[in-house]
Amino acid sequence: MVTNKFERDLLRGSLDLMVLSVLAGGGRKYGYLIQKEVREASGGRVDLAAGTLYPLLHRLEDDGLIKSSWDDSTGRERKWYELTAAGRKRLSAQAQEWADYAACIRQLLAIAKVQPTS
Amino acid sequence: MSDHEFDNYLALLSRLLRLDRKQRDAIAGELRAHLEDRLDELLARGVPRDEAVRQALEEFGDAAGLAAEFVSLSGNKRKRWIMRLPTASAAAIVLIAAGIFTFWPGTSAGPGAATSVAQTQEPQTKADPTDKEKPAEIKKAAAIKDVLERRTAIEFSEVPLRDVARRLSDQNGIAIALDAKGLEDAGINLDTPVTQTFRDVRLRTFLDLMLGQLEMAYYVTDNVLVFTTPEQRDSRRLVRVYDCRELLGMDRPRGSVLRKVTRGGMAGGGFFAVQDEPVEKTRPATGSGDGAATPPATGAAAPEAQNVPSGGQGIGNGRSGEGNANAAGTEMSDVENLIQFITTIVAPETWTEVGGPCSIAEYKGLIAVASTEDVHGEIERLLNMLHEAANLKAVKVTVLE
């Protein structure tokens, strides 16, 4: 579940991208940290519930886009995730798609003369 | 309340995960780390521990829903579309044969209020059964007893009753049956529009409210939630045995029948099923349409009993719950006190003593009760309250099916 600060449908297609982006930020991260970074990066507008995040992480791992390892060096046994080469590739492809999509929408809104209010 | 709250949650989740042991442990371990991180953070912010534990769990959402996500994930991965038939489905087939509409979790999409942004849901929605027949693709059946206690968001606007049942089934991962004939005989139309909105409500409370307004009721049988008329519900008498030996300070004889009881809350776990999860103490009382339950009395008794150090006082003469058995004479009077306490507070007009249909009897600290689902729920809560006040674990309940 995600807060409704954004339309659900709008978010649906972009959660993978968000998680992959956070992981591309460097190093390995565990679920709690990923959740936190997505929240912070979105200025609190996207709050990924654990019930959405963990199944999503597991799916990305099944797809070979991220890989995981267990480690208790931080004092707690955690499952750490990092991007694989395939994940990096997917990220840049998706980033391109999103940029194109955003540009397209912006164009259409300009034609419709609709201005965002904030 | 402590971290062991997490144990309960994770154990429940684990039980609902139809995956192999290793996968289940890995998921539980990962989620545990998350819960503990969250707890630490909340504690550091000065949130009281109880509140922090509660909040951490609440943010996680219900175990059944989460388990379903993981399970459907692994199903997709293996590209398997097996029809899972939990024990409960046998009951459903019987119900269907009896002309009862049954809805199964995960069998239809339904743009539900609580639809989350989870990307693993789509493949679950292949089958689209129209009304009764065919329990098609079943992801899993959550333990209804647990699901009923869970908080959820409800948003129904002019939704026909039968669709309400369908949606609740999908959203909560439980099987729901509509006793179509019984309801229609009682003049209740299955297309009656329902409008209800709650941001955060226990499913049990919601059902009491919604069905109460429609002059309907529900009961649980074989892990199927059945919507029916209050009369129909009340005509079902179920026998349960409450183990009150500890509460009554009796020694627990080894090798007694309860030792052999199988554990686990899922229906169909065998002849016996023991439920030993603690019941929340501040739950609002849920008297429903039949007026049999007496919530105010239960509510009023709670603070009183919690203020005393031993549960014995709650039942009359203040004997310590942990103490060894006293003379048989006092034991008898304790038992009588306890039974009187129960029959005075819970559904007082239904007991055989006053000409009602429900009976209660005791054998060596085991209290057997034949009554309705609702009354059993009240008794269990009441006994749990006494057990808690006496610093004992939740009461053990044996269900005789």
C-alpha cells in the first residue's frame, strides 16, 4: 500500500524503478533502509508499506535484477540487496522510458494549457 | 507486550506461507529485522514500548494479506497454476450443494477499497466465477479467527450484499458463504445495497455493524465465514472445552487428553484444534443482533479484575491462580463460582438453568460449554481476561467439531 499522495495507478508502474534507483545509489541495502530512502527521496509522498516492498524485492530478485545476501555485521541479521548487472541495465532502460513518458505528458499538458497548481 | 508480539505475528505469517521451511524462515527472518528496526526507531523517538510494538505491526498490515503476496509470487515464479484445495473447501462444496453462495479469496478481481499497489496480484484474477459454482483457483485460506481480529479499511458505496461478500473474501483471503435460501426466506435480498466506510476497523466489528443493520448474522464453520440470519446462527450449538485448571489452581495431570491435542489455528487440523493466541483485552465488546451477549457487563468487569494480582479474586474467593490445589471442597466452590460468573455475565438468558438451550458443565477443571459461536467468543474473552489478570497464558480451548 502506498499513500495516496500520488495516484495509485501512476505509482503502480514505477515502484520497481524507485527501488532499483535507491539500490543504484551505491552499496547494498536492506529492506528497512530502502523503504526509508524511498520515503525521503520522495519528500514523504511515497511510503512503501512492508507488505508491498518485500514481495516486490523478492520478485526483483527472482527476475535476477537484484541479488541478496545475509549478514549480521550491523548487529542484526539482515538480508542485504544489491543491484546486478541486469538490474543496472533494466534501470537505465526504465529511466529512459520514464523520461520519454514524462516529456510526452508535459507536451500534452502544454497543448491542453493545463498548469500544475504547485 | 514485547518483541514476542512479533513472534506471534511472524509465526502466523509463517503458517500461512505455503512455502518450504527454508523459504518461510528466510521471509520471517527478513521481516523480523524490519520490525525490530522500526521498533528501535519508534523507541528512540520516545514512543512507549507497547505503542511502538503495536504501531510497527500495524504498519505491516495483516499477515494473511502479506502471506498471500509472497505465496502468489512463488506461484508465478514456477508458472504453476495448481488448484489448491484446503480442507475448508470440502465444507464449501457441501455448502454449495446446499444452495449457498460461496466466495473464495483470489477468485475475482473486484476493485476493492483496500486494493494495494502490489504488482503480483494480476495473475491471481484469471478465474471469474459467476455467483455460486466452482471454487476455482484458491491461493490459500487464512485462519478466519485471526482475520476477524485484524484492522482493515472498508469502503462500500451502494454495493450489493453479494458483492460485499465477494470483495471481503478477496481482500481478506478468506472463504465467505451466503446462506441464500435462509436469507431469502427471511425476506433479505442478496442485492440489498450496502454503504459503509471505515478507515480503520476490525473486520469483526464491521461485520457486526453491517450485518446487524441488515438483521443478519454470521458464524464460522470449517474456516468458512457464513452470512445468515440470526435465527439460523443461533440454532447452531457448538461444544467447546475451556481448560481452566491453571486458573482454578488445579494441577495439570500429565498425559491428559489435552496433551494430545494438535496445535495450530487452521481449520481441519484434526479432531481437536487448540487456540492459544492471546485475545486483546481492550477489544470493544461485540454484541450482535440477537442480544444474547452482554457487552457492558464484560467491559465493566475488566478493570476490576486487572487490578487484582491473582485471577482467583475475579471468580470469588481470592485464591491464587498458581497455588496448588486446596481441599476438594474449596475447589468445587471455585468451579461453581467460575461457572456462575460466566453464566451471569455472558448471555445470561440462554443457559439451561433458566430454561435456555445452552449448557455448561465442568469436569476436573475443564469447563465444557455447548452454545453458539458468539457466546463462545465472549466466554473465551472473559476467561482470557481472568487468565491475564492471574498472570497466566491465554486459556486453552478445545473445539469439538
